[in-house]
Amino acid sequence: MIPKNITKEHVLKAIERIDQRGIEWPLTKSRKYDLVYNGKKYPPKLVIMHAYESAGNGELSHAKLGAEEARNYLKKLSPDFVIVEKEGINPVLEMISNYKSLILKNGFKDELYKWELLEKYKGRPDLNASDFYQEIKSIDYSNLMYYNAIGVLKDIAKDKPEELRTCFKTLFDESIPLDERMLSFSSKTKELYKSIKENDKLSHFQDERTMACYLTYFNPDKYTFYKDSFYKKYCELSGSLAQKAGNKFIHYLQLIDEL
């Protein structure tokens, strides 16, 4: 990616340009390593981007330039260019920065459908719908929760629509603590499903991921989607102790609020 016509002089011009302009936008800040020159630190990728332009190669996209490639090129170019590792790296912020870079490179093609669904179904299910079964059937949850959970929800809505409506009213009632709402919804929908199927061994699949999806559809300004594997990784990166089932989603929301 980096053409060989970039010389030390081009890099020095790039450094001078950064000294004059500063770092133009957040994504050009380095996450893990800095270039040190004359006692000052610079983002290696940003330096190469400006050097690329100074060498007459046009503009180089930040997303198309590899961080390791930029560091290695600078180290080989001159012993005056020293690469050092940053101190006190925040792995969560690094993860967010990596995600931003991925979005810049690939766009929202793998994520856009989620926001389109939220735009279409925000505020649903409608607790005042005249036919609550049809209301539930009309909502597309796509792959945001388990297929079995959607099937169970529709089964309950078909046979016990008013009882299910009451469950959702409790789940969405902000005057009740979230842990109590989620516990109530899980236990009462379990009772309803068992009364329909008459089988104590069947799972009703109304777990934290499922309830997080309901809450996010209803109020995306306050809630967000949840997936257990992501939560565990987030706890690992942030140094937080993962909670037991039933408290994970609430803990996840707290961790997000602390960012």
C-alpha cells in the first residue's frame, strides 16, 4: 500500500504539517503506538498519510492504511523515527476505535438492518392495540433474538393475548426497577407458556437477550441490544466482574453509562 517513493524528507514535511495543523479528527489519533521525533509524539498512520500526499501520490484513506504497515515503514526509513508503545491504553476505547475504523472501511452493510428495524418498529408492541396477537405477529425481530423465542412469543400471544399484554405493560413500566420488571416478565411468560403446552420441561426462551430486544424496540433511546458473548468480552476488556444470569443486561447498561 505504501509506495517506495516516500522518503524521509516527505515524512519530515508531514511532521511539520501536523505541528502546524494538529490532529484533524479523532480517528487519526493513534491507539497503541506513537512515532517519536525530536521528543514529540505523532500518530504513525497520520504521518504516512501526509507523507503520501507530500510525495505527490494524492490522498490516502485512513481506513485503507494498516497501522502495523505504517509503523514498519517509518522504522525502516530512518533510525531517527522511533516507535514507542503508548502507556495506559484503555482496551474498551481501543475496541470502540477499532469499530469506527471498521465502519469507515466496510460501511454499515452488516449493521444497517438493525437501525432500519428500530426506525420501523420503534414504540412497539403497541400496548393499546385492539388485537394484541396481530400486533405481536406484525413485528419483525429478525435475528436479534433466538428464533425459538419469537415462536414462543407468538404462541402465547395467540392463546393468551391479554395476559401477555399485561406482561409487556409491566416490562415497560419505568416506575418499577428494571430487575423486577425483567424477573416478572420471565416468570409470568414461563407460566403462560406452560399452561399452553402443558409441559414443564419446555423452555420459553424469554431470557435477557430477548427482553433486551423488546425493551430496545420499545424505547431505543434508553435501551440497547444485548448478546451474552459480547457482554463477557466487554467485561474482560474493562476488567469488570461478569454478573450471573438475570443481572447481566442491567450490568451491561451500567457499563455503557460509565463510558
